[in-house]
Amino acid sequence: MLGTMLDRHPMTRNGSTLREIVESDIRNEAFSLVTIIGRSGSGKTATVIELAKYHFVIYFLCTDPRSEQTFEVTDPNFVQLGKDVENMCIAFTNSGQYSGLKELDTGLKTVAAERIEIEFLARLIFLWILFRKYPQLTPEQFFREQLNGGAKTVETVVTKLRKYHCETINSMLSYVEDHLSNGYLQGRGLAIALDEAQVAIHNILGGKLISPRALMNKDFLDHKGHVQDDARRGFFTPLSATLGFQRATLITLGTSLSLQDADHVYNAIDKETRLKTIMHFSTFNEQDQRDVLSEVIDISDCYIPAAKRRMLTGRPHFSIRVVERLITFNHSDQNSKQRRLENAFDETISQIKTDLEHKVQELITSDKSGEIVKLLSRMVIAHKLWIGKVWFANETSDDFIQKSLCSLREKYSDVYLTMDEPLVVEVVEKKLRELDVDATYVQYLDQFNRLIENLGVKSTANGDMLEPLIRRSLQRFNDIDLANLPFLKGIKLPSWCIGLKLQIDEINTAPGFGFNDEGIKADLEFLKAPSPYKMLIESPGTRHNGAWFFNNHYAGSLAIKLYTEPLEEFVHKKNETSSDLRGSFLKSDDISRKESLQNIRDEFVASGVPARIKGILRIHLEFPSVSGTRPVTRVETDRTTGEEDIMVYIDSENMDEFFYEGIPEN
């Protein structure tokens, strides 16, 4: 598979691949429950296919029995399994052979489990039949046979097995498993894969069953005596539980985070250490694209514009679509190789955009609260500023993963979302604009887009993009009186501002300005002997995000915060404190950041610089805003010292005053 051509495999948080987990199970004779979660096209199925080169995989493709869609690969036996289970459960419910909800739930799960065991036994017998016919059968051949005609054999076996009692089925299972283990597998592992497993959660017996943990805790009813929504389960619960009892590694693949919940795999509640989750998938960059395309066509003398190549970076499936286009082109086509390659890129980009637009439209249409739109808006802006390095909490993550918009990141015990593909970002931005769902967002985004374009900041640059963007923007006000700055108009400024112009000639780190020390020691030397019109980019620990001096007594500073939601009051207060140059090398007003920095702080105070500063232009940029009462620009006077600082506040409502375009470049 192309997804594994580059020899990069999805991994758990601890760095284990699926194959390593299965082979560890073989050695330890203890079988894991592995969940692989990711957006469509990330390489989940390719990972199982790669495993099937080395170990025998019994493959289920979970399919909605009521779906009228046609797919390239289908599993008609799973469709029939779903129909049978639903009909059997309806019959049991109507029989009245239970005295309450708990007994009904037990009965439904038992009925489902018995039919699942028949299905699994039939697929296991199919493997046994192939071994008896072809003793040298390989795992890869078995996987292929399941997709190419094996379904009919399995259907026939299921029909025959349904005549037997459940105890007989259990005996048959043990017999076949023993014979496979002792005579045929020859040290190779047996795994069960449930692909598109979220279908078994939502589309078969959806909400008809009860969470095993809720049953144990006896807290599954609401005040009206109905099963609580968060305690409802579907077919995936008995499916994974029944298959989890077999002598095989169980692998579930899908786009729903709930797949990793041990409560769904209810035989694992007391053995959660068996659960392993794979969410970390490799992404394709432009070089990876070239490597894959080179396997299909000689592109050494071809040229594809960087913008198009970048558009298809991200999940491997995007590049695979280009390969598929190239393969399907008529080889008698008189178009040049260059033109065929360009057409493949153009058609792939167009088709993926169309698919994504439908998914984004569905998300926005279903968004009754407006929260999804807000989150999409923040994700687009975050990508432009930090290129997929901002993670978002996963409250709506299932929708975002199922719609192929976001990838997942694990951090500690939490899972976060990130929108990290240029093509997805472009489509989401386009749909938000078309639907005019958030005027504030569009205005906000327009400002950033124009600013990035005007200042020439490259979106492929590494590192924090907002801070240099802001510093560079401030330079555009060079040679303008402070009183005429757009964000200070209407403010009664202190007398020290009269006739004072903003001027920042150079922006650099302290070593960049020629100071020999490194880090905060170099920052200290700069602040002790400041040069006018030079902005310092501080090291961590100095506190502010930019500092410069008008002269020996007056200075300017930047304090920048970009959050995914409005800043809490305490964060805003800390940002305010950090803009005071007099408090450099402190964590708060009078507390040293670290004991090891106390000497640096003492030396800074002894230099007399803090006492010498009589006024500071303190500019706070806090996006999207501060929760609660919105701070307004003002002059703050220290009644004890007479120091007068100008406290400027820029957020999404007045950012056009700072990112101001109505002036010539200075």
C-alpha cells in the first residue's frame, strides 16, 4: 500500500506499531484490544493491510444495513449480520421474556452475542478450509480471498451453522481455534479487524443497549426513569466484547473517539491495560509526494507549482488520489507527461475540495449552538498563525474527525484536535465566507490575510508567526507622533508624549545586537545599556514579547496572547504585569521567577534602569478578547513615583487600529 511505502507506520503514544503489538501478543499469549482512530484517508485500513502481510487477519467491514450507498469494497455478510441482530433483538423485546430494563439489556446482548459467534466461527472455518486446500497459504493470500469471493463461502457456512445450539457453536469455536493454532498458523498471529467501527456504535442497535459500567454503578436512569443519553450504547458493545473473548488480537478502526473507551469493550473493564490506542499517523510532505509519484511516472523533468504540491500535503490519501488519476488516464492520450501530471493534480484538488465542501456544509447546517462555527473559525486563524501547531479541546471531535477535517494529538491523558492540512483550511475558510456565518471572524481573517500578504510573511516559516508579525506591523508607524497613532487617538496622553515619534529601526535578539552572552544574560546587558530605536526580542524569562527605548527615561513594550477562547481575567492580569519593563526577570510584581535568576534580577535593579524609566508605552495584544469586562486603553499613573504608563489594549474588535493599512510604509 502507498500509505506504508515510506516505511512509516502509525504508532501508539509509547511508539508501538500495530505489528509490534500483535507479535508481542503472540509471545506473551495474551491478546490486546487495539483501537486505531483517525480521519478518513489517514492510513487506518492500510495499516491493517500491511499487518496482513505477516499475520492472519479476519476482516470485518462494518456497514450500515440500511445504507443505500454503493462502495468499492463491501462486506455483505456484515450487512446481513446487522439485519439479523436487529430483527432478533426486536423479537426478544416483543416476547416480554424480561422483568425490567436490566434484564432486557442482558437478553439483547446475549441474543446479539450468539449471532456474532456464528459469524466469527464461519469466517474462522473459511480460513481453515483454505488451509486444508492450500497448506502453504500466506496471510496476504487469506486477506485477499476474503475480499475476492470468500463472502459467498462464509454466507453458506453461516446458513448451516445457524441450525446449531449456542453451546455447540462454542465447542466448534474451541475445536477450530485449537487446530489452527497447533497445525497451521506456525507461529504467525491471528487478528480480528473491525473497520469503520463507528458504524456499529451509531447505526446498528444505536442507543438500544446500556453501558456496562453504568449497569454496574446502577446510575443509568434519569429523573424520568429513562436511560440517560451518555449510558446508551449500540451494537459495537456486544460485537467487541464477543470478539474480544477470542484467541486473537482485536483491532477496531474508525473515526470516533468513543472507540477507545473500555466501557464499550465491556469484557475489558477490569483489564484496561489490554487497551492500546493508535492515533499518531505520519503525514506526507512535498518530498514524500515526489517519492510516491516517482514509482508511477518519471517526473524528473516535470514541474508542479509549489502551491499545488503544498495543497495536497497531509494525509497519504491525497497523494494516492493523484496516483489513481495518473493510472486511469488513457495512455494513448497525446498530452505530454507534464500536462498529464498537472491534470492529475488539478482534478484531484477539485474532487477533494468538492467532497470536503459537502462535509463542512453538513457540519455547519447541523450546528444549532454556533459552537462548531466558532471553533472552525479559530482553527483557520490558528493554522495561518502557527501552521497546525495549535491544538483544540475535543468536545465536538467526532464530527470533526468523521468529516475528515482534523487530526488527533495525544497529550498526557487528553486528546486534542488540530486542523493541519492547507486544502482543508482553504475549504473551511471558503465555506465560512460563503455562508457569512460569522462576520467578526471574516473581518478578523481579512485583517490577518492582508497583513501577511503586505508584510511578506511566509506561511511556511517555522516557529511562532504572530510575534514577528506584530513587531513588523509596529514598525509601519515609524516617524509618526504618538498622538497620531490610530490606537491612541482620543486618549489624553501624558506630557512626555508631546513631540515624541515612534521609531523602531532594528528588531533583533540581544546576541543579534552584538551582546556576547546568551539568553537572559544577554537580555540583561541590553536593558542595562539600551540603544534607542532598537527592539529587543527577549529570551524566555525576561517576560515581555518585545521592548524598545525612546530615550533613557521612556520606553515601549509588547505583551502578546493568542488563545482559542477569550482570555480569563487572571491570564489578562499576568499579561498586563509582563509588559512592565521595570519588572523584568520577575514572575509577578515582586516574586523572582526562579531562585537561580535572583542574581540577574538584583543586577538589573542595581543598574538603576527600573528606577530611571518614567513612562512606558505598554501595548497588549490579546486575541480573541478578554472574558468579562473588556479593558480599554488608558493612562495609568503611579501616585507614589509619578510614573505614567500608557496601557494600550488590542483585541479582535479594534485590531484594525493596530494592523492599520491606511499609511504608507515607513
